[in-house]
Amino acid sequence: MAGLLARPWTRRAAGVALVALTITLFILNLRRSGERAGRAAERLDQLEQTDAIHRQMLDAAARRLRSRDDLLDRLPEGARIVGWLADYAVLRDQARVCARR
């Protein structure tokens, strides 16, 4: 074995083989790194979509009506439903009074 490595052409062939092996390992590592980066980008996209959905849910909860007065505040002055809701409130109060008797 030592006699083979003493010859110049075998040393050159060993050097070329080592360079080829190094380049091959480098290319394989690049591929693996690219796959990891792709998976990380997919996870980031999923997190952004989830955050957008959570933001929409929080905004909807913030706009939720807290009472019937909030509903009246959102309706235009001339809307018929404003009168209906007022009538309903009166009838409901009358029904409560009757229920107590």
C-alpha cells in the first residue's frame, strides 16, 4: 500500500478522488439545506395564515354587539326596526310586570 502511494500518479488520483468526494458531499449538503429552507418557508406561510385568521376572529369579537342599545346605535334614525325594538322593549317590560303579580 505504501508503495502505491509513493508513486506520483496514484497520489494525483487520490487527490482527484478526494476533490470529487468533497464536491459531491457539498452538493448533497446544499440540497439538504434547500429542503430545510423550503420546509421552514412552508411553516412560516402556515403561521402567517393562522395569525391572519386569529386577527380576523379578534376583530369580529371586538365588533360584537354588547347590548341591544349597541344595535340601536348602529341603525339609521328612520329605520322601522328602531320602532319595533322600542315596542318590543315596552311589551317585554309589561310582561315582566304581569309575571310578578
